[in-house]
Amino acid sequence: QLQFVEPGGGLVQPGGSLRLSCAASGFPFSQSFMNWYRRTPGNGRELVAWISLDGDSATYARYVKGRFTITRDNTKSTLYLQMNSLRVEDTAVYYCNAQPNFASWGQGTQVTVSS
């Protein structure tokens, strides 16, 4: 059964850091490109970061580039997102999925950046 479990969210002050994880199962993780997404009430779901199969390459949305880092551990079928220098506008529910997307999504994790 395909599943994404995304713990790790929470409340953090502006300028702070947070590390998200995504435990994936039910598909060949090591053979799948992976993405982080986020959903905000005003912008819908948007792509945050992409990572290659072996983790050697990654791309980022312009609004997180230089602040966020996507990594993966294929031995654990787990995807990570290190978020630094967080801003209020990073407040969102964060999700992971493969590329191309599977129809099934996890519940996501809420990240709230607020003083």
C-alpha cells in the first residue's frame, strides 16, 4: 500500500529552522524522483523542491532557494527538507510525493512561522 508519512512540522519563529521528513512506502523509493510541495490557503499547492534518484542533484523554487535543502536516504525510503531562515510566508502544509505524482497523498505536516 502506497503511503507517505510526513512528521516534523511545528511552530517556529521567523529566522528559525525546522527539519521535515517523509517516510515513503509501497513503491520503489530509490527508483523515484521525489518532490516536496506546500499548500497555502491563498496559493494552492506549489512545488518547493525536487531531488534526483541518487540525491546528487536538486532544484528549488526561487522563493526557497538558498534557505531550504532537500535530501534523501534511499536505505530508509525517507525524504528530508531542511528549512533555514524561515519566513512568515513559509507557513503552509508541507507534503512529499514522487515525480510523476501518485494519486495518493499523505496528510502533510503543518509548518507555522510566527513570532
